Amino acid sequence: MKDLTNKYEQAKQNSIMFMSNGQISAYLNSLLEMNKYKRLMVAVIAN
């Protein structure tokens, strides 16, 4: 769980950096990565 949280936070920081740099494609990919880790965390908590 801690690993998923760390990966989620790293993706979040990357998305903020990409947004501020105007890299829209990379920003959207980071948002998708954040969504993936968020769903995995929810699945781990549910079980």
C-alpha cells in the first residue's frame, strides 16, 4: 500500500510539473497514471 501511495504522489508531482510547463500530452498521461494508482489503492483497501 505504501508503494502505491508513493507512486501516486510521484505521478501527482509530475502532473503538476507538466501542467506548469505546458506539456499537455504528458500532463494527461500523468493524470491517467494517477487514476490507475488510485483505483489500485481502492481495490487494496476494499479487500
